[in-house]
Amino acid sequence: MLLDGITKNIGTVGYDRERIENIWTQLLGLSEEVGDEVQIIVAVNDVPQRAEPYVRLVLSETDRLIPSQGLRPPE
């Protein structure tokens, strides 16, 4: 499953912040439930601290290519 821009059209205060937290809660719960059966890829600029252990690749303006090897192993 590939999700891109999950917070692009959401603000960052009040109700919107709660919505973003709920999105991450759902994604992390889904990963715990079916993470061994489904690959979940989330393309987002701001990863909350509680989701950082799940990050396998970070890209930037100067480093945009996905390496053929060397991704961070699961913790």
C-alpha cells in the first residue's frame, strides 16, 4: 500500500492536528495487525517521533534516489 501526501491538505493546529495524530494511530495499528502481510509505504515530510522506528528510507532534495541496497533494517 502506498500513501502519498497524507497531510498535504490538512492544517497543523486544533482539530487538524488531532486528525493527523489519528491518521498515524491508524497506520501504526495497521502495521501491528498486518505488517507481516502488507507492505505499507508512506511518503510524507513530517514523521512523528512515535513512527520513526518504522522509517526505512529518508530522501531529500540532494539525495532523491532509492538505493539498490543499504536500507535500514527493521528494528
